[in-house]
Amino acid sequence: MMPNTGFKQLFTLLLATVLLLSVTGTAQSRSLPDFVPLAEANSPAVVNISTSRTVERQMGPGHPPIDLPEGFPEDGPFGDLLRRFFGEGGQGVPRRGFDSRSLGSGFIISDDGYVVTNHHVVKDADQIEVRLSDRRTFEAELVGSDARTDVALLRIDAKDLPTLELGDSQDLKVGEWVLAIGSPFGFDHSVTAGIISAKGRSLPTENYVPFLQTDVAINPGNSGGPLFNLDGEVVGINSQIYSRTGGFMGLSFAIPIEVAMDVVDQLRETGAVSRGWLGVMIQEVTRDLADSFGMDRPMGALVARVLPDSPAEAAGLRSGDVIVGFDGKEVPRSSALPPIVSRFPIGDTAQVDILRDGEPKTLPVTIAKLPEDDSARERSSAPAAPPSLAMEMFGMEVGPVPDEIREALDLPEGGVLVKELGQGTAQRAGIRPGDVLLMINSHALESPEQMFQVLEELPAGRSARVLVQRSQGPIWMPLEVPE
């Protein structure tokens, strides 16, 4: 009886192991998608783009005149490999007027030859060449290019071309599988896959693009190539990577396809891009600032400055207002506002939801066309203030704003100049000597004496919000009121 019992136990154990392995294998096969059909169906509509332009440069002794892909460091870890790949120039020979070449990717959106890629791939190019998957090569015409979104539209003289189906990035979920096809380092039609890491990312160089962040392997040469969902639809254009080495580090960024196609449609129709303009300088609402506004949590876009002769000024928006909604769309953070406004129809009226002194309001704003140069004016650093009446408060010595500083910063009347800082809440808040304080909460500052009266009325132990003017522009900062 004992041997029979042992046999049954062994048999049961083996059967359970087989079933467990079967279930595990089935679960793995279900969780890992099959990219083969997607890659086979869409690769023919992905193209390789190479550009050339004449650059004048004097080469030093011992420095090979190598033409690497745009943005790739010549002294990077793959330098030797790329010199063999792209060719070696003469050592120590001064050259002037050589051809600089760059590589990128793109994809076909119409069977009559329209191709989408990145602005930075074709920027300043004298010649643009598009190579198809069947190895046919065409010289491309630049229809138009938009630096603010990093989108460019090309056209080649060809018919009956394969095209890609476009999707909607708003349907994507964080953690969802995506796939990229491109030409990293010139290796055509390389396929890589990963997941959506985050949505709506804001990068310092691109205010008008809510980027898709992925961990898809993207390298120089992938720029301009498509990012697909598992339905084979293009949901983004691979544009940038974050890297300390010049190579992939797991942080890739793609332009949402609906943002790109809005630009493409305008380039196709007019060759240029128009955007909606509100006319405010904004900043993030921090937790301390939210507390000073009486908000439950940080959200929205804090208005640091209303530009003169702008739609915002005409509608009555003020510095210190917090924009929490725009035409029915929530504004969860400051970076969400520029893309929403830029795509709003010019000449139409949007309902803008704000918080003003803690009270909700809705203002109708008629959106205008974004001026050609919408950047804040860069001003020289303010000269040192001459001796003036000073007083010690909150760890800072302040005084009137001299005329030369007022003129340099293009300031209206009023304001208080920060002359020196000691230990105190102002220093901890990030206020610096040379800053001009314009407002505390909703009180405009007119003089050091009036500022002192305002500060005395603030509740102790709470945070007040201070509007600070610097050479780069105005910014709201939280200032803790000592107990």
C-alpha cells in the first residue's frame, strides 16, 4: 500500500507541475503581443530621410572631418564605429564648404507622395533625399516646417505609395504597448517596442507639445519616424530622447499624432502654421502657492503677467488669476494650457474658468492669432541699485526702484527693489538681490513703506504669494510669514 500511495503522490505532483507550466506559458503568451503582423504591414510606408547642407568650417590638425548624424557627439562612445560607417576624412586638412549630412526617418501619409518627419531632421537642408523600403530614392520638396512643434511636411514625385493609418493618442493609456519603426544610425526599418510611460509631458524647448513619454529604444536616426499602437495606427512621431551619452537611456518622447496632423494640414494648405494666442505669461502652482490661494491642491496655470494689447487684457484677466479651465477642458497644470490655446480656432470666443482671490469666475476671451515672435523679451541684467532708504524685514533689505532699473525691465510705476538678503523667509523662498517685488497677494506694491504695511496685515504662519519681476520675466513665489 505504501509504494502505491507514494506513486500517486508523485503522479499528482508531476501533473500539477505540468498544469502550472501550461498556465504560466499561456499567461505569458497572452501578455506579450505579437509584433510581427504590425511590423510587416507598416514597414513599407516608413522611409529613410537623409539631408545635406554646405557648412563652412576650419578643421584643426588631427581632427577628422567626419559628418555624423545631426546632434550626435563626435567624441561619443560610438565615434569609431560611425567614422567607419560614414567615412573618414583627411587628417589635419583645413576644409571650407564641405557637405554636412544627417539622417532621420519619416512616414508616408498619402499615396501621392506626402511625407511627415521632424523639423530638426530637415532644418537648413540644401537637399533632402527620401529612400523607400523598396530602395527607390527620391529628391524631396520641403512643403513647410514648424519649429515650435518640430513637425515638417515633405513631398516626393511618386504615385500609388503605401500609407499609414492614423490613430488618436488621447485613447492611449499609460502602460500600453507601442512600437516604433525607423532608421537609427542609418539602419533602415529597425523595429523597437516598449510602453507608454507618461502622457502630456512638457519639455523646456517645446511649449506647444504635450509629449508622449515612452521607453521605446530611440536613437539618432529614429527622429521623424512613426510610433504605433497595437492596432497598427500611428499615435505619435518620435522626436526626442533624454540622454547623457547621446544614446538611448529609456526616456523617449513622441509628438501626439493629432497635434502633428493639425500642423501638417495647415502646412499642406498654406505652407505656414497659425496658432491661437491668449497673451499671458504663466507658471506652475506649487503647494505653497496653492495654500496662499486657499486651494485644496495645486492645479491650474498661475498668471504671472498679462501682456499688453492681448486677448487676455481685453477680457480682464489679471496677474494672480489661476486658470483652471479653458473652453470646457480642465487645466490640471500650467504646461497643459499652451497646447489647448494654440489649437483653439482664431477669432472664436473661449470660456476661461479662473480662480481670483479664491473665488471662481468665468471670463469670455476672444482668441487672437499668435504673433510671429511670442517669446518674452530678453533684457539685460539690472544694474546695481544706488544707495537708498532701506529697511530690514523678513531677512531682506528693500528700497525704491531706480529709474534705470525700471527702464531696463520696462516696469510701470510702483514696485520695491530687493537690495540685500540675510537669513530669513525671503531667502528660503528663493528671492534674490536685484529682484523687483510687484505684488503681495492682491496688493500692488508702491513703496517700501506701503509694503511694510501690507506685510504687517498678513496672518502669521501662513504663506503669502509675491509677484517677482526678473530680467527673464515675472514669477509668483510663496513667502512664509514668520510667527
